[in-house]
Amino acid sequence: MISTLYFPIASCGGTARPDAAEYDKKWLVVDESDHWLSREQCPRLSGIQVDLSMGCLVMRAEGMLRLDIPLDVIEDDDSVRRQAVVAGQHVDVVDEGELVATWVSKYLGRPCRLVKVHPDAGPILWPQA
């Protein structure tokens, strides 16, 4: 039997956990211009392993400490909302904060941020891989 993989963070490692289906592509990594980074643009993204555990998105990567981010928390402070660009589409997102941005930037070796698709955002038309 072949397991379906889900990718909670677009372009990062996948997980076969069935409970990850509802979180498929709910997060994405953006560059300094808030443009989504794909694996083609940043191959190191595939080295970020993603899982779900105890209500958290769990991120691991070689040489990095484990990072846990609460799954269903959306900050209601408008200062953390921004617009990301995914394949020409503007998407309403919520920034996951400085600690997460530092973790991702250090691992990828370039300034970037992890953002979560806002629950009120419309559907995203992801490019075919």
C-alpha cells in the first residue's frame, strides 16, 4: 500500500500522517520580498523535515534544534498579517515570528520567513511540481 504524503510547509519535507491532510500547504517560506520559495529556487527546503505532534507543527533539519509551532493558533494582531506572492497570486498570510524566521533563515542561509495561510484566504493555485 502506498501512503499519501502531505506537505504542511509547501516545498519542505512531507509526512504520511493522515491527520496532516487538513494542514497540507498551510505554511510556506517566503523571501525578503514576500515571494514564496519553491524547491527549485531553494533546494535546501527539502531538507526541512516536517511532522505533527501534540498539537504542533514540528520542524527538524540537520544541524538545527527541533522547532515546534502550535498548529491552530492565528495571531489576531494585524501587525503580523502580510501578503505573500505564490505564482503571481497575492495570498493573505500570518507571520510566524522572529524565532521561526531566524531558524529558517539560518538553515537556508538566506533571509526568509515562515508564514501561515490565513484561514480567511481563498484557495491557492499551487504550481504543479
